[in-house]
Amino acid sequence: MKYYFDITDLVKFAQKNGSVSGIQRVQIRVLQHLSSVREKDEILCAFAINRFSGIKVCRAKDLFTNEAYSASRMLVRLGIEKPSTSFSKLELYGELAKYKKGSLRRVLRKVELLTLGRLFPDYARAQMSLPPRSNENAHEQKTIETWSLLGLEDNDHIVMIGTNWNTSAFEKRARQHSKRGGRVSQVIYDLIPYRYPQYCIDSLTKKFNVFLNRSRSFASQYICISEATKNDLLDYLSDFNSDVSVKSWPLAHEFEGYQRNEKCLESPQPEHVKKIQRPYVLCVGTIEVRKNGIALLKVWQRLLKELGDKTPQLVFAGKYGWKIEPFKKLLQEDPSLQQAVTIIPQATDADLAALYQKCLFFVYPSLAEGWGLPVGEAAWFGKYSIASESSSLPEVCGDLVDYVDPNNIDDFMQSIKHAITDEEYRKCREENISQASLRTWRDVAVHLNQLLDH
């Protein structure tokens, strides 16, 4: 039996993003460990770049090594990008981000850079304010073995592990496999666009709902990343009298590459952390309406009035997302708040690890989640959290952290003020967290292995 994991969305994400967000991180970690607990020819990755390229396959063990994730290295390994190219798609999209999508200026700039890249690569990089090309990592710039997927055996198992909300060539193959009686598992991270469309843009809501309906035509089992997500899915499926198996698969606390409760007090700090000159409270994740960052801004406005200079810095590690205009407006209109808030939009894993380690404590006021990776990651570094009581979040750390109604600013204010002013309480909570049993990505991979085999 072979297991084919669809990584189409991971590949496409890598072409436009240097770092990974939650769902992409899950795929990488799980496939990395799953390939180490089974034979190397059993765990395979499949992807389709476009409708004309066909489906390509590689061994997960070849693609996901123990090295830190690199989007460009992954694309080179898959043969999608050449190490000799003047600039990557990621670098190109970074430059084009300065121009409005769909504008003539953006189109002309893209044509100009692609032309310069072919004729004068070094000049093109200078035009984009990129450093000269380096050959120091040439040993890493090697392709791995890939081949075209011609057919599937009856007992092969397809696992749709990503955000396959767009119909892909591989999903069509999964549907064909399912109709022949083959097994297809669909991982569900959340039903937020379905349950809470007000937190999403209309196009995503429409696309996700179409996907959810479509999934019933091929999924022989659903695997949900929390009990909350499982219950949401069961509620959805109840309208269709579905008897498809739905299983729960909790994610990890581990921040891979770092030991439990690691402090690294003597190691050099990333530049982002050096810029923070006073004690700070941390929030990690995309800054969007669902994450409820505006609640923290309102709390900090009150803290500044009550605690003055004793108010810690508030650090957001995450890029701007959807429906965030009220957040930006509140920040822009309050100079004192601007001084107290730091936003780090492109945090690397090293940045995040240092931020977790050095923060006073962690806050997560999200209105809805499928799991809540950052709360677990903070615990991995022994850090106490004040989190929203919504959806799946209480499942992540149980009674190790404190919970607040995400819509109650007064309660958030009191909990955060208590954590700031009562160091003894904070340290007591940290002591409990540091001794707790937490879940590693290997644990998660082993669990998935069991779910796929039954």
C-alpha cells in the first residue's frame, strides 16, 4: 500500500511566501515525521502545478529532510525552479506587491523584470533591491527524483492534507479512486468560512462551501484537527444523512528545532527581537478580524492610562490579513498606542522562537479557531497564556492557561493586568506548564498513521 499526500497547495504557497503559516507548518512537520516511521516508498507527495502539467510524485523522505524549511529550496528540489534563475517567484511577487493587483503598472513591471532577468540577471536583482546571487548554498540546490502519476493501485490511500479548496488535477484523481472503492481521507482544519462567514472575504466563503459540498463526493473518511472542528463537521454532515467516518486528530505543542522550556539566553537574538527595548506581551498569527487583535489594542489603551510607563510593549508577530481596517484606524489615531505596539509581519521560525522565549506571557484573543498552534507553541517554551475560550482553544492546553470570553474587553483587561502585575502568579503558572506532558509532532504523525490504517 502507498499513501499519496496532496501537497499542491503547499507548493503554490511556497511560490508566493517565504515562511509558512499554520496549515503549511502542519503538513511539513507531519510528512517529515510520518516518512520516518514508515518505509520510504510508502509515504509519497503528489502535486499538480496547473491543469496542463499533470500530477508529479516524489518521496516525502526526499523532500522533507531535517533541515529548516526553505521555500526556495523546496521548489528547487521539486524541479519547479532552477537554482540558476536570476530571482525566484517569491522574490518577484515581493517586488510586485508594491503595485495594485490587476493594474497596468504591475503588468508592465512584471514584463520588465522578467525580461531583465533573462538578459541581465545581476542588474535585475539590483533593480529589485535584492542582494547579489550567492553560490554558497549550491550543494543544497539539487533536484530530487520525481515522476508522473500514471495510475493508482486499488489499495492505495489518498490523503488530502492541505487546503484543497480549488479543484486540482489530483482531487479529480481522488474522486476517480473513491468511485472505484479506493480510500480517500480528507483533513479538515476548520469550518470557519462555513460557520462564520463574517470573518472571511466573500470569495473564500463561496469557494470553501463549494469545496465542502464537493468533498462528500470523494471522502471515505474525514480527519479533524480538534473535537470542536469534528463537532462542526458532524453538524454539517447531519443535513445529508452521511455515514462517513469522522475522526479527531489533535495537533502538537512542539515548536520543532527547540527543546522544551528552552531559553537560549546566551545565543544571539534575531534583529526583530533586538528592536524591542522593554518587557513585552506576545500575540502570534495573521492580523485579521477573526484573530480579534483589536481587542488587545483596546486593552492596551486602558493599560496605558492605568499603568503608564509600566505597561509592557504589545508585540504582534504576523502579517495583515482580511477586514483589518478598524484595527489600523484605531492604531493610527492613537500616538501613545503606536509607541506601545510593535508589529513584525515577516517573522521567521528563529524570530518566533526568540519572541516566545523572551515574552512576559502570551495572549490569544481569537474569535474562532480550528486548533490554535501558537498557544501550544508558547507552552512548549514554558510560557503562560491568556487565551480566548472560543471553539477549539481550550483543547490545546486545558487548565494550563487561563481563558476569557473574546468579546468581553473588561475581562481581558483584568486578566492581562493581573498577569502583568502579579509576577508570582505568572511564575507559578509557568512552573506547571514546564512540567506538563506536551504533544510532539512525532506523536501527531504516529497518531495519523494509526488513523489511516484503520
